[in-house]
Amino acid sequence: MDQVALIKFKDYQEFMEYSYLTDIEDLKEGDVVVVPTNNFYSVGIFSRYSNNKQHIKNANKWIVQRVDIENFEIKIFLGGI
């Protein structure tokens, strides 16, 4: 089911939330995601889902994917990278 997710960007107006469409149903606050931005792609932080009419109206780009930080950190710890 398509939803609207609110995304924050670290070190860039951290109080602002940007609306993105997603079909990822189990995002948790703090999950790292890849999203398209005006110029390319950026890494953002999932804040929350929203059904606010303005957020829905503003959502016109899709989250590309969730970043598997936990698996990445395990690889580093085990010396795989």
C-alpha cells in the first residue's frame, strides 16, 4: 500500500520534514533511506508516516530504498569490508 513518509536530512535544516511516497510498510523512526532530490540522490532519515493532506499533496517522489545499516556494520566488524 502506498503511503507518505516524512524524511529529514542530517545537517540540513534538521527541523524540516520532506514528503516522499513509499510502499515500504515497516519503516521505523531513524531508518536510513535513499531518496531522489532535485539534483541527484541523497541519504535521508525516516521520521514518520503521515496522512496529512498537505504532506500527501507535496509527495511527488518515491523513496528508492531503505539502507541496511545493521548488515553493513556487521560486515565492518567482521572485517568483510
